Amino acid sequence: MRAVTGLFVGALVVLAGCAPIEEQAPAASGPATAGVGDCGKQALRTRTPGKITFGTDQPVYEPWFSGDAPANGKGFESAVAYAVAGKLGYTKAEVEWVRVPFNAAIQPGPKTFDANLNEFSITEERRRAVDFSTPYYDVTQAVVALKDSPAAKATTVAALKDLKLGAQVGTTSYDAAAKQVQPTQQVAVYNTNDEAKLALQNGQVQAIVVDLATAFYITSAELKDAVIVGQLPASGGKSEQFGIVLDKGSSLTRCVSAAVDALRADGTLVAAEQQWLTDAGKAPKLT
């Protein structure tokens, strides 16, 4: 997804939403193993020989990055980037970063990066313009409301259908609100999650829809009088997932995917989620 508020605003620009994927990202194929053989550092055709360049937006925010400084290794996506680099044989000193606006990163054409992490949801539409690695994070959408709102007591999706909801335009948070919760009425649309959060505070909407990680951040660090009402079911029974973006047809895609798969297998991704993203068990699932 990408749906943030307050400090998150720059990270989730229009169209930054996480979209439900039509099918799983292609698994790494062939005999390559991350960091070995044709997936070893010396064999990879990166922009700068002996180094790997990651891209992300500017600014970027918690919990994906920390202090708008992706090179510090702090925050979930920064940690994942360095873990991927490590699996491919790069040291932290051999990792470089460039800033690329979210929409520019997923447009057709040559890239200024080797790989980009910026909460990119894997979609078939985007795959026509860029490559994705195998997924490194599964996302759900969540509903946030003020504690004294009638929405705060909802335990089912149906209980929200007659309330006023808001979401950032162009995001899959908006898609979830409009298609899953309120298909028969208008969901309030905002240019940024900052605006959606302000509308919630001012009583213009009774709840907003954002991705779960953002919901945790809003309720723990931004709006102390807000709660996570619950997680929405996956649209169509399909999960929403983030993938690393690479240039279309990149020779690196298979190896980056192999690195992500290795990180999932050895528990690194789970550990990073536990360290940088709040436990999803604190958010009930709406039925």
C-alpha cells in the first residue's frame, strides 16, 4: 500500500497505495543462489561495479526508514535493503542510495538505481513497466478511528458501511474502503494522508483507512486518542504484498529475488518485522 499520515505524507504520495496483487510475484528461477555463482557480487551487473545502488523517495518516514536517512540501516525497508545487499555479497560500505519520487520509480524507462524499496505494492499494471522481486512484506488494510467515534466499536465490516470513511486518493487504502466497505456510497477522498488524518480529528469523517503498519504508527505516535478498529479482509482473498522494484528486464531481478527468498527462509524478514513494525496481533480482524 502506501497510505500514511502526518510524518508519513511524503512517503505515500498519490498512487502510492498498496494494491492487491492479481498473482504472486514470480519466484526466482534458475540455479542461482544469492551471493554465489552468477548471483555473487563480482558477477552482478550493477550501475557501479562492486557496489549496489538502492533508490527510495524523499522524504521517507517511520517505520520504513528512520530520520529520512536510508543509509543508516534503521527502519524496516532500510534493514531489508542492507540484508539483501549482504546476501548478494555487498558490505554496508558498498551500498549507495539515490532519491527517486515514488511515481517516477515505477514509470517505464531507464533507472538511476539498481533496486528500489518504497512500499511498492506488486500489481500486474506496474509489472508492465518494471520488474518486482519476490515479496518481502505482506500487507493488510486497517481502519483507524478516534476512541469516542461510533466506528471505534465496530467488529464487522458491515458495521462500518453507514459511517463516513476517508482515505488518500489513488491508494489501495481508498480502493479497500470504496470496494470492500462502502461500495454504495462515496468515500471521502484526500490528497494526502495528512489531510485525511486532519479530517478525522475535525470530525469530518468517522474513520480512515490506511495500511496496517501506518495504522500502528498513527495510533502510537501521532494520534493518542485514536485506535485501530481492525484489519480488513484481503480483497478477493488475495494478499497485498510489497516487492523491490527493478528496471524492466533487469539482469538483477532473479538474484535480488533469490536474496529475498533466502531472507524469508532464514527468518531475517520476520525478525525485521518484529523489530521495526508493530505486532499485527494488536489489531483485531474485522469479519
